[in-house]
Amino acid sequence: MSDKYVFQNAKIKHMESKLITSQSVQRLIDCTSASDAFKVLLEMGFGSGLAVEPGDFDLVFAHEEAGLVELLKEFNVDRALDAFLVEYDYLNLKSAFKAYATKTAFEPTLEGIYSVDEMKNLIEGVEPERLSKEIKKAVNELLELERAEKLSPRIIDVVIDKAMFEESRALAKKSGDLAKKYFVKKIDYLNISAFLRVKKLSLPLDFFETGFIEGGTLAKDIFASAFDSIEKFKENTKSTEYREIVENVADSLNIVALEVSIDNDLLKMFRDEYNDMFSIAPIVNYYLTRRTEIKLTKLIVAGIKNHVDPAIIRERMREIYA
């Protein structure tokens, strides 16, 4: 048993005491104006140490997101957290390639384990020194599609998402069994969500199959053989760990309820192990919980700005509290 994560996990335990409470969330939901919401957000600890103008929500949220990514990098002992950081690189790769394809300005976001410049250079034909084989393969495939005039924003997303999960699963080998299971489960959930979205929108099977991500436990045939029957899909997933979630949303095709259930289940994976001080579980649990907090507060603020019924906001809220 290694003690290499004990120091980081001890710091995480202290930081957990500063996570927002359900009472704070309720105060934010109860705000009737953006100015009130901004005050409550600052009182909740968002934007701490930041010189910010009243109402500058974007700056506050960007500050929190950047701080969270820097925390992962700081605690990334033996690169065990690379699998979680690389998602940011692929978001940048999507933006960079779309900007390249449309000849528009590229606006980078947060860097994970690779630099934005390295990816831009690859797209522009300069061979990088250390970008992964998954990134290189995705870019080469997209450049071929561009030359064949078969490129679209969706194809860019599909090709890059497949590469991202291929690399995430490879990097998770350094992260432990729980992280490996997390990424496999995430793939399954993305495929379930994509299948039900396609059904809701009455799109053809090949639309789903084009975006299907390999690497999960649910084979493509589980979806394809049930494309004309939701009852068949429920039957196909009856013996899997996804039975309950599928049963709850398949008939109604309630995508909001599906997304909430998925987020809750993925959060629970690391929450159940967050007392294991000898693994990355406490770090990842904090990271995922804090990221969900940021997503949640963004949702609430957007609702307040647009005068959305608080009941609709609550419907979309994730269960971030133990």
C-alpha cells in the first residue's frame, strides 16, 4: 500500500469543508435579480481573492474553473490524474480544429496535459514532439475528411470524442481500477444518452452508429438490435448495471432526467471511496464535486438572468451533497 497520496488527500479533506451547502444553493435559487445572485455567489466563496466588478459572472466562473484544473495539476502525483486532465486538451483541440476549418479566430480554454500551441502546430502541419498518438490520429483523420470535403462540426466532435476516450482509458491505467471503471461507465452512459436522444428526435440508426464510442461494456448491437423498439432496448439492458436508469427514462425519453441520473451515478462512484487516503479517490471526488458545483451555480445564475421558474432549475440540479 503506497502513501504517495496521503499528503494531497489530507489537504483535500480540509478543502471539503469549504464546499457549498444545500442552504447556500437554496439562497442562490431564491434570488430575484442578477445583482442579488452575484452577492450571494461571492458570499459562497466564488471568486475568492479576485478583484472583480459587480455582475461579472463570467470572470468569477472562469477563475473557479482555472483554479480547479490547477489543483488537479498540483496533486498529479506520478501523473495519476492525467486521465481527468486530458479532457481539457480535447476541448481545445475541437475549438482549434473548428477555427482552422472555418478560418475563424481560435479561443483557447484551459490546458490539461498538452499545450494549445502544440495542437495548433499539428493542425497546421508542424509535427509536435509529445502529443499523443490518439490526438495525431484524430487530426490526420479530420484533415483527410477536410480534403474530401466531408467535414462538418458534428464529424469534428465525433472524431475528437472517440480519440479522447481512447486516450482517457489508456491514461487511466495509471489511475487505479476505480478510474478505469469510471471511464468505461462514462462511455456506456454517453452511448445510452446518444441512443435515446436519437430516438427522441426520430433520427436514423446510422446517425447513432456514426457517433458510437467503443470501449464501454455495452456493445453496439445492444442498441442497433433495439432501434425499432424501446421495450427491446429495456430488455437488452435488463441484466446490466444500467437497468434502473434505462427503465426510468426510456419510455418518456426524458433527457433532462437521464442527464441528472447519469451525473449523480458517476459522482457516487468516487464519493463511495472518498475515505481511501491511499488512492486518488478523495482528490477525484473533490474535483468532480467542485466541478458539479460550478456547473450547478452557472445553471442557477442563467435561470435567474432569464427569469426561469425556480422549479425548472431544481429539475436540472444534480445531487452534489452526501
